[in-house]
Amino acid sequence: MEQEQLQRIIEAILFAAGERIEISRLAMVLETDPKDIEEAADALANELAFNRRGIRILKLEKGYQMVSSGEMADYITAALETRKPPKLSASQLEALTIVAYYQPATKAMVEQIRGVDSSYSIGALLNKKLIEDAGRLNVPGRPILYRTTPNFLRTFGLSSLEELPEIEKVSLGEPVMPDEDQQSIPEVTGQVPVQEEA
């Protein structure tokens, strides 16, 4: 299939979908190599940006989504009479940063780093669809693990998590247990055993 035809089909699919579509899904539907999909979609995205069109195609991790141009935000807001999304509070931004850099992260991990209760912040980030449930940690109590969403990438203008700026991560030690007889809980650093929810 020629690139121009691929571009027209991808443009139509992304417009109709209104959400991110995986490259693998496009390749399967169009019976085309994923590299051809990426080349066509990237070329289309560059063309739309170069011509300063009202729509853009964003690459989000392993997929693409059609969005309106940021330059048109004021006009769109005025035309649709929508309010700007509420800004993140300092506590929500701190919690989101911890989840983004340490994911998958538990609420306890966020609270350990921040030093304060983070229930409200985690709930607010879930409501804003910036983080999501990523299964449960396979330790007593089975706490929920959280990770960032594609909406997080879109909101902060990132293609992938690799674009996050480098930071010096805090080393999280082993939690203190009341009795020495009790089993120790594994450290909450690096890889953690995860059990996905059914």
C-alpha cells in the first residue's frame, strides 16, 4: 500500500476513534508492517504541524492520537464554552511525580517519600485520569499499584516516559516491623512482584 493511501486511512481512523490507537492495531487492520504505519503517521504528523493545521497527530508511546492544535485552544474553549481543566495542587503534583518516576508505585510509597497522607492526592489523580490501577503488590495487604496513563503523557506533552527529565531517586529502605518474628516485607525498590487483577 502506498504511503499516501496509508496516511488517508490512518487520518480517518484516528479522527473517528477520538482516542489513542496502538500501532500494532493499525498494522493488523491494514495488514501492513508496523514500521510502514509509523513512517506514514510520522510523515502525516509532520505535514500537519508544518502547515500549521488546526489538528495534530501525537505519538503517545506505541500509538497515535488525533488532537486539536494547542494554538487553537482559546478558540475551541470559546466555541465550546468549556472551562479549562483545574490545575494540579502542589500535593497532587508531588504525588504524580512520585508515581511517574517510581511506577508502579503504591500509595504507601508516595506517602513514605512525601512524609504525609496522600489519599486525597491519589484520589484526585485517579479522577483526572492521570494515573490508573496497575494491579496489586504481592505482599500482605496486597496494596494497589499505580502507574501513569496515556492522558498523563498527553497532558505534559510527552511521547513516552523516557522523555521525563532525569532526577536523583530516593532510596527506599525496608519498612520497620513491630516484631522480629514476623516475615520481612521486600524492599520497595526496583522490580516488585505484581499480581494483575483479573
